[in-house]
Amino acid sequence: MKSIAIALSGGVDSAVAALLLKDRGYNVFGITMSLSEYSEKTIETAARVAGKLDISHHVVDLKAEFNKMVIEPFCHNYGAGKTPNPCVLCNYNIKFNALLKKARQFGASLLATGHYARILETEEGLKLLKGIDSVKDQSYFLYMLKQEQLEHLLMPLGGLSKAEVKKIAVGLGIDTVIEHESQDICFIPNNDFDKFISENVDTESGNILDVDGEVIGQHRGLAYYTIGQRQGLGLSASGRRYIVKLDPANNTVILGERDLLFLTRLRAGNLTWISGNAPSQTEQISAKIRYRAPESPVKISFNDNYCEVEFEQPQWAITPGQSVVFYRGDEVLGGGIIETPDALMS
């Protein structure tokens, strides 16, 4: 009988994933990451879930790895005027690398998670597919995975809807040991982003400009702002102007009309591909520029480890540091980190 580690986060999804695997006859044990000093509640809830499911439970300390590979890059990128996605880095470097290694040391042949995504074995290799629940699909966060990781992973919830998962949890009383499901960045206490930035990122105040280069105010530091932001600019007469560019070279925030944020082109680097190779056929590929953004058909041209992407439909607030993820139908092809949008302001 295969021994499977389930990454217990203390939430409903991982709990139901564990239950499903146990019902299939696998030898299942829970494993929970301790990522920061704020992980205690997660660990306590995960332990209660493991007790409810009658499975053993291990806690692994990955604070050093998490700090080095997620928090430090997060802070560095914010300080450089970018808006990174820490969940993408955490999934690749921590959950499906460091945690996977720990799970195998405990004797697991596979690591399972509560992600809403699917893994399909084909003659060409393993493919990552969207979860069938389009609202909960989490494949966007998993685009950096490699073949050698996918072969050791299970995602039991990929073929279920969130409603079905909740029904299973309620029916077996798992929901009663779970207090809540957090949607915040896990390492920012109380979701107090400004306090976290002030304590962890070196910032320098500078000028806020309009698109004509006129100084119209002062900013607190680029790390406090992001593309598309309209509130919290400290300008009594900002009207309906939005941040259209953060310029780290000149330490300036540039405001413009909303129309300037609808763009059709971007450049992305740090490309990774699920198959191990860039797609040889670039037809019928779509992409999204953030988790909740709509997909749009795209044309892609490659240049070394960069690509130029042209969208069929204009995209709102293309943001350096975020990930652009490519799909062909339900298949996740891979993605990269947005470097620059091709715009009036570039």
C-alpha cells in the first residue's frame, strides 16, 4: 500500500483531500509546514483535523527556507517597484520542493494537496490541467512545476467543485474543527501590509508625477503602491487618476487616466514550462496576467528566456512582478514573470 503525505493547511480543502485518499485505501499521514512565528494557529488546526481523520501528523520547520525563497524576494521586489506573487514562489520552492523532500524522508511515495487542479499522465509526459471548478481553479499558481515534481504529486480535488468539497466536509463533521480559511498573505500579521513594508523594506519618498512629468505630490516609497491603484495616494485633487507606472530608476510614481491602463502587450522573463520546453506551436494559446483576470487569446514570440506577448483583448493594469500564465484549453503550458508592459509610459 502506498504511503501518501497530505499537506494539511488547517483548511477544508486539504482535510477533504486527506479523507478522499484515506477512503481509497491509501496509508495517509498529515504534514504541516511551520513557515513563520504566525504558523501556530495553522498547526493547531491541522493537528485537530488529523485527529478527526485518525491519521498521524508531522510538523516540519521550513522557516529558514521560506524566509530565503519567499519573504526575501517578496521584499526585494516590492522595494524595486514590482508587485510579486508570493504564492507562486511558495508553491514551487517550498510546498513542492522543500516539503516534498520532507514528505519523502517520512516514507511517503507521493505528496497530496488540496489544490483545485489536475495532473494527467500522457505519452508525452505529465500535464497540468485546470480544476473543473472554474471559480476555484488554482492552476495559475502552479505554472512553475516541473515534470520531476508532478510525478510525485496528487491533487484529489481537481475533479470536484468547491460546493461538493464543502458537502463532504459537513457530512463527516470535518468542518467543525476548522475555524476559518484565510485568504490573506500568510506571513503578514493581521493583513497589515503597510506595517510589514515599513518594518521589512527600505523605502525612500519621492515625487508623484502626472503623465506630462509635472510634480503633483509626494509618495512614501514605491513599495506602498501598485499599478492600477487609485486610493491612498494622499492627493486631495487626484480625481479619477490611477497609478500607471512605478519608475524605480527615478523613484517616481506616475498617474494617468484609466484608459492608459488597458494594454495589449507585455514582455515576460524567467520563463518556465511544464513539459520542460517552450511550446513549438504557438497557436490557440491563451494567457492571464493575474489569478482573477480573464484569459485572452495571445500571440507569443520568443527571444532567449524572454517572450513578447500580444493579447487579443486589452488587459487592465499589467503589473511588473506578477506572473503571466499560458494555457491551451484546460492545459497549463507554463508562464513567466512580467517585466514590462509595452505602453505609452514604457
